[in-house]
Amino acid sequence: MAHAEKVFKVKNGKKTTKYTWRVRYKKPDGTWGSEPGFPTKKLAEDWGEQQEAAIRSGMWIAPEKLQTPLGEWVKIWKTANQKRPRTQSSRAYLLDKLLLPEWGHTPLHEVNNVFIVKAWATRMAKPHGKHDPDTVAQARSLLSTILSGAEDAGYIPANKLYGRRILVGSDHHDEEEEVWAQPDEIYRISQRLDGVHALMPLADCYLGLRWGELAGLHRDNCLLKREDRIDGKPFVRHVVRVDPKVGSLHEDTFELDEDGLQEWHRAEDARLEEYRAKGWKANRRKAPKNVVKLYLGPPKNKYSAREVDVPEFLVRLLAEHIEAWPHEHPFSTPGGQFWRRGNFTRAQLRPAADGREAIERKKGFAGREAWEPVLPGFTMRGARHTHDTWMKDDGVDRALRFLTMGWVPKDIEGTYEHVTPEMRRHRLQRLEARWERGQRVARRAGVETSEESISRGSPK
């Protein structure tokens, strides 16, 4: 049975007349546990009896586990929750920038408090704080996931954040809708670009691939021939294939290990040596903690490994491009390197969609003409939104829409519905009609209506 005992305070090595109470209670393994610091005997005994009651009911959690700092628990939790590199890098950002600076040294049972988390979210999100409300909401969600892990491991009795809706930022926080394109708009954007730069946004609007699936597409998976039969007659189509193992380009942040750090220092030494040989002044840069890597890997999920039917006009454009393209990946840079999404968007898509100012001709620069805005804010993600919007508008069956977009069919309808050749033909016919309509509208607007810009700039 729990019992309390006095604990006298010591000053200058001598016991004083002041004291607190310490309770001793029997733990599940038969040993005696203790907890000091109670101001009265009754409070100490009540606390001890609560522990023994929890032990008898099987709900007891050791006080030292409840006192585990969040930062220490996160190290344990991360070893049991290995995710894809992109997920790990996004979690690392949220932990380093928002969660651990606030609660890294705070005991788990104190973090597990809805009121405290609400106050933190309000303080961190704009306009009160410096973080975007969506980022703070992601951090709050991650904190709940971490606390659920602590609950499963027996470090806290229950995750009090689970299932609780915590508003972040203003209740009227509006998310900007993704910008999608009409056929003439994406045609006009593509006409402003050359070669592969022109083909990339155009192809994505008519295929609906994710950025990584487009940028990582291999030439061996392009324009594969498939034959079906409709009413006893052959129906031939061409597809692009998203490979289940290496069908997507990933751009993720990795923490530098010892080998990676040594490699970075060797590269930095070589850079400094090169600068010195040229007589240039250069200072040694600070070693980074992380490195961003581009690599091929599996697509988002098993449904993302798929084949997407290509409309006839795009079959022609893509075939001409691949024939002249010397690199393995048709949508790589002109030098054959993988694109970084931000580089392509900034250098190619933004001026083509948002417009640009004219620059006068001067010595060493030929100058450039001004471009009026066509579709401000359009992105490669918007191209994927565009394709699904078109399919919905054209009455493409849901089964084919899900297959084309690489979505997971979670309901009973998705389990039982199947894609037919008629559905495929209908989608391809409607996309071909959109392409022709886009050119007609552009012609009326005075835009060049030829396919020269697609091949212009492609290596021969």
C-alpha cells in the first residue's frame, strides 16, 4: 500500500526543520517506486494510491515515461517510422522550424494539451506569427501523429489532440484555387517557348501526369502501341508508361552523413583550388547540414504506375521530338540533366504565362519583345488540374479518369467499375477536338498556329 515519508531539506550540508513529503508505491514488477515534492502527507498518499489503482487496472504509465522530453521521444519515434525521403524531409523541416524549438525539452504529458497547442498555433500563424497557416496546420498534424506514437508505445495514456479540430489562422483563410488552362491558353503559352520547353506544359495538359512522372519519363516508355477491338474492328492507341520502380523523378532533402560531408569538403577543396589557379578570390563556404538530390524512384502509389493514352496530335509531336532528342529522358533539360521544378517554372513557365517586359537591344544583347500575360499563376501542377477538368467537362467516365490520373479508387464503385476501349476512344477524340479548337481560337486572336515552336530548338 502507498505510504508517505518526510524528506527534510538540506542547507549548507545540514538538515533543516523544513520538509516535503515523498510517496512510495509498489510498481508492477514488485519493486518500490517513489515520487518526491508533495507539500502535505495526504497529497502524497492520494497520488500514490492513484498510481496503484492505475497499476491494478492495467492503465499505469511510469512517471519517467511521462516526463520524457518531446525531443528525446522524436528520436525514438523516427526510428520506427521510416517514410519516403520527401516525407522525411518535410517532417524534418516542421520539426526543426516549428515543433522542437517550442517543445524539444518539454515533457510529453505537458505537450499533450489541446489548449496549449491552440495557443501555440495562434501565436505561430500569420498575422500574429511569421508562418503560413497551412504550414502551422501541417506541424500541428505532425505533432498529433507523434503523440499517437507515444500513446501506442505507452509513454502517455492517450493522445488528446487526436480527432480535435484546431483552427489555424483566420477562420476565413482562403486558399487560392489552382489555375487551370483553356486549350487556346496552353497553346499560346507553348508557342512562346522552344523545343522541349514548349512541349512540357503542352504535353502535361493533355496527359495529366504529375511533375515527377513527366520529368522522369524514359524514352523507352513513350508511345508504346496498344491494340483493342471495338465492334470487332481493331482500335490502336499509343501510351506513355509510368514505371512502377523508376517512373518518377524525386527532388528531396537528405541529411548529410559523414561520407557525404567528406565528399562535400573534397568538392569544396577542388573549387577553391580551381579559383586560386585562375587568380580569383574565393572564401571557403560553410558546410551544409542537408543536400538536395534528384533521383528516379517509384511513383506516389501503386495506382500511379499506369499507362496513359496519348492523343494523335501529341503522338506526332512527341515522336518528332524523341527522334531528334539525344537523351534518355525526353523531358530533361537540353543538356540531358533532370529538371528542378523551380528552375523550369522560373526560367520558362513564369514569363510565358505571366508575361514579361521588353528589353531594348544593346551591345552584347539582342534584346527581347514584351509578352502580354496569358494565364498568370499557371503552374505544372495546374496542368494536371487542367487535364482532369477537361476530362470531367468532356464526360469521360470516372473509371478512366481515376486510371489516367493515378488515383486510388476507395469506394465500392471504384472496385467494380472497369475501363472499356469505348471510354478510351471517347477521351482521345475529345482531347483531339480540344487541340483543334485551341488552334482555331488562337488563330482568331492572331497567334501563330503551327507546330514549328515545338521542334524549334530541338537538337538535330
